[in-house]
Amino acid sequence: MGLTTVLALAVVIGVVVLVVKGWDVRLVLLAGALTIGAIVGTVSAVIREFLATFSNEKFVVPICTAMGFAYVLRHTGCERHLVLLLIKPLRSVRGLLVPGIVAVGFLVNIPVISQTSTAVCIGPVVVPLMRAAGYSMATIGACLLLGSSVGGELLNPGAPELLTIFDRTGVSPTEQTQRYLPPLVFTQLGVSMLVLWLLSFWWEKHENVANALQQPGHQSITEDGVETIPEQVNLLKAVVPLVPVGLLFASGLPEPYKLFDVPDRWVILAQAEGQRHPAYSSRLIGLTMLMGVLVAAVVTPNRARDCVKQFFEGAGYGFTNIVSLIVTANCFGKAIESAGLAQVLGQLIAETPQLMLPLATVIPLAFATVSGSGMASTQSLYGSFYGPAVALGLDPVSVGALVSLGSAAGRTMSPVAAVALMCATLTGTNSFTLARRVAIPLLLGIMLVVCLRMLDILGK
């Protein structure tokens, strides 16, 4: 390990320290990238990466249109009806509220994709329901955070992480969601949900629930503790959030199960006869989100007037809070690569192949914990594991599934992640408190997934 690599490693440690101290993640990552670039003489490469990622439609189109659709769902109230439909069986069973709320968040995150939007969707229903049942705000926030961010979006072909793997391997996002990710995601969900449920009994015994119920700022509970959320569910509105994911699955299934094919001319001109433009997949996601917006407007005509405005407000939020993280994290990843740290990782894997799967999970987890972005972690680090995976004869798509899952876990236990900050705001708690509560369930789940994967019991 040369001097420049050692200095770069020192900068990485400094970045971690500053993020923990509460500095803005984007500022720290970009400053760290430029500093490492100055050390190794690759500032120009960092700047090129900034500009390329800033304008890369692979991220901008899916993320911004998904956030725009989420804003339209909130504006029309369609997401509320889906949540009410899913939560209805839990209202009379207090003992199942913790795993039930986690499961509801997970299910809502599949069509909504954005973790922050998922928390915003289910929070107004979940918080008063669990408060009325006597749970402390910290426990409610932990349930909300784990469910919204544990990895439901990885089962949606529109998830940007899947496009990163598709670019390297050529395996479609739909195939990834059908073959590679479900065993990993459901194992992680089951373990982390069970551990959180068990821990909640201990937390509640040591919490002053009476004081927690007196916290101001949540007016969905009446004085006698009965929730005031309306029970009436509109099934037509509840189905609207599922429109984009349904279209993606229906058009992405292999023959002869594919229900229909979206012609190239609807999203992009054909590159050549029999070939599709590389941007087809990302633009197809954007098209399905727009179709969802249209259906939401038709189903709620009294709210249709402002749907387009809400869509673009959501798209702007997505660019500001999600794409910006991906841009700066990619710059940081490029700087680390140019400093030789990626080569050190590759050499370590080559010398100790047994570390391949654990490192492919743990390193993205750590990066996502620091940056607060699972997408940025997957995009920045997957390339570092793709080459070693091919060299070792491992399926790079399967390795990519582990990278994505580790990134999702790291994002969930990151106190600077947008979803953690949102859950803390909704419950009047601290994001560091929520991150600590979900850390043990997530780490135990990841450990089991890696162990089963190394024993060839889980997945490919």
C-alpha cells in the first residue's frame, strides 16, 4: 500500500468522523473526493464523474419520476387508502402491531420505491394507531423506519439499484426481482422483523409510555386515546399505487408469460434493428410512473388539477435529496478507486476468495451508513466487486443482489439517511435513536443471509 493510498485512507476516516459529527453529507463526500483527487492527481476525473452522474438519466429519470408519483399519491390520497387497507387487520390485534407495521411499510415500499415517501405515506396512519395501543414513540419510529427501508423497493423492477447491475450484467431488473432478490430480501425482512419484535418487549418495559403519549405535535388521537383516522377504504384508490409496478412486471416477464411489450417509440428511438437503446429500461420506468399519475388523476377528478404541479414538486425533491447524494457519493467512489483502494480490495478478494461474499455485503453496508444512500452505495461499489466475482467464477448478478441488500441495510441504520430523518420527524424522536434500534435486527439479518449464501443454502 503506497503513500497516496494511505493518505486517501486517512481522508476516508476523516469523512466518516465529520459525517458522525453531523456535517452535511453532500459537502463532506464532495470535499473528500476533491481532497483525494488532489492527493493522487485525479481532480479532473472527480469533476467528470460529478457532471456525468448529475446528467445521467439512469438515475434522474427513475428516481425523479418515482418521487413525483409519490407526491401525486399523497396529493390524491391514494396512498392513504392503500395503507388503510393493509393496516385494517392489525387494528384489533395489539400484539401483532410491531411485525404488522413493519410488513405494511415493506409492502408499501415495493410500489412507492422511495423510502422517505413510504414513511410519509404510512406515518400518519401508523403513528396514531400505535400510540393508541400504548407504544412509545421510539418503538413506533423504529417500526416505521425498518418497514419503510429494509428493502421492499428491491422487489420493484423500477428500483435504480437494479439498473446498475443490469448495466454490467445485461440481466433485466424484472429477472433480478424474480430470481435473485426474493430469497435474500425475505430472509432479511423475516429475521430483522422478528428481532425488532422481540426487542420491542424489552424496550417497552423500560419506557415511560405514559410520558411518551403526552408528547405534543400529533393530533390524530382524541383525549380518550381513540384514533380518529377514518375507516372507509376506497379500493379503487388503493389500487392506484400498484399501477407502475404492475405495468413493469407485466411488460418485463419472459416469454410466453409477458402480457404486453412497450414499443421503443413510446420511450426512445430504436438503436438498430433488433436492439434496444441502453436508456430504454430507465425511460420505461419513467413512463410507468407517468401512467400512474394519469390513473391517479382520473380516479380523483376533484384533485386532478394540481397533479402535474405535485409531480414536478416531487421530482424536484427527488433530485435535491436523492440524486444529489448519488452524485457526491459517486464522486467519492471515483476518488477512492483512483487512489488504489479498489485495487487493494480486489487483491484481498483474490488472495482470500472466502471473503468475497461477506465483503460484498459489509462494505456497501458501511458506505451506505456513512452516506445515507443505498443507491449511491450500490452505484459506487458494485463495479469493485463485479470484476473479482467474474474472476472467481461467481454469478455477478447474485453478488450484485448482496451489494444491494447490504446497501439497503446500511441506509436503514444510517442516522443521516433521509428516511431516518423523516421517521424521526414523524415520531418526535432522534434519528440516532432510531438508527441504534434498527441496527441489531439488521445486522443479525445480514449475518444470517451471508452465512446461508456462503453455504449455498440461500439463492444462487
